[in-house]
Amino acid sequence: MTDIIHAHNLLELLLQSEGGMTNDALLSEITTRFGEAVLFTNCTENTYTFDQILQFLASRDKIIVKGDSISVRKENICADD
């Protein structure tokens, strides 16, 4: 069964890491917590894969992706994020 979690969960994991995470470490943590078949949703209820949600969040300037490092732009996360 595929679980669908909100992008806020992914942002929270990144915020808890304080210095960001590598793509592999984030994917590993997501898989451990939510399973391998997890999909993500946003506030408008679109559904994304792991790679797609990263692209979406980067396009909204909510995360910074530099090489293999991913971190949160705290100042760009709305109150609901």
C-alpha cells in the first residue's frame, strides 16, 4: 500500500537536521519512517514522488539544493509549512 504524506513532514525532517541532509540520507529517513512506496502531497493536494516533491519545494524556494545537500529556507516557509 502506498502512503501519502504531506510535504510538511519532509520539511520538518530537514528542520530537525539543523544543517541539512544529503539526498540519500533524507530518502533513507523517509523510507524508514514512511515506507518505500511513499508519495507526497502539498496544500493543493497534488501528489508527488520524492524527486518531484524536492523539485516542487525548490521551485517555491522552500529548500536549497546544492549538489547532494538539501536544506530548508526557514524564512520562506509559510505558517502552515
